[in-house]
Amino acid sequence: MRSRKMTMACVALLGAAALWGSESRAGLRTTMGAQGTQMRGCRDLVTLKHPDAKGAARKKEWDKCMADPDGYNR
């Protein structure tokens, strides 16, 4: 009987830990997801608008895009 209670307590603890971990990672993915999408979008926009830009010129365009991606696209 005692081992069964211990087993149930372990299962409950592991389940709670798994649930808590997945919720915190989901929040991190949501937060980083928007920024990651913005970064990929800016990479594509800068490449399309300035295909020959290299080094500092490309970084300057990247920074302008990251500051205002919607405005940069116009």
C-alpha cells in the first residue's frame, strides 16, 4: 500500500513539473516567435531591396528594418 502511494505521489509530481515546464517554454516561444519572424522578414527585405549590400551598409539597412519593419517595406 505504501509503495502505491509513493508511486502516485511521484507521478503527480512529475506531471506537475512537466506541465509547468511546458507552460514556461511556451511563453518563451511566443515572446521570441515575434522577434524571430521579424528578423527573418528583415533578412529577406534587406536582401531583396539591397542585394549587393555587404558589411556596414547591410548592417545599416538591417538596423533600419528592425526599427520599423512595416515602414521599411514601403
